[in-house]
Amino acid sequence: MEKLIPQIPDDVAATFDGIPVNAANRLKRIRQMIFEIAAATPEIGQIEECLKWGEASYLTHKPKSGTSIRLAWKEKSSTYGVYVPCQTRLIEDFKILSGDQIRFDKTRGLLFDDQKGFPEDLVAAFLKQALTYHLK
């Protein structure tokens, strides 16, 4: 699967370089998961990687099968997270599936402590829901 993961664009790499190593490594793992899920799910199509609001952002480009995903470091709370537009129902629906295994930032994102990992299986399920959001 390594070949399916494109090189990180310079501006996105600089953003990752500017945050604590633990959080950066975990966000890079989530980034990798986004590309792996897209590669394994043909209907997701091409992923566009860019910066939005100073955060690494991933959008389904062709076709527009999903909603945007942002990976962010929140310095004030020493947390990193996966964010989606608050207008979607993704977070509300995902709260039911995940129970108390994940902390949430209102209707915007999943939050994880800088010093801890994240439940990969649940995050992968969330990423797939976001990447296929408009197919439903």
C-alpha cells in the first residue's frame, strides 16, 4: 500500500513539522489511512490534499463522493483531531456508533490526547463515512 500514499505536499509537511512529534506522527497515520481507504474503495475516487485554515485538508475531487476532512492540532488543549464540516450529520451519527471510546469537539470533530493513540478501527470507519458522505 505504500505506493498508494502520495508524498506530502510541502505546505502540508510544514504544518505537520510545526506541531509536537507525537501528534504529527498520529496525524500522518490518519492521513495514510485516508489514502488507503480511498485506494480500497474505487467509488471514492481521487483525493485532493491541501491546506485549509492552516490545517491539512483532504477532499474527494473526482467524483465529489465525500465531504472534506481536516487534520488539526489544537495547542490550547494539547489535542489532535479529525474534523468535518459541522453541517453534516457525521459526528452526531458517529457518536452512537463509538460510544464513549472517542471524545468529540461538538459537531465538528473527533479529539485525541497528544500523549495517546487513537482507535484505528473506529477512526477508519469514520473516515470511510466522510469520504463517501455524498454517495448515500
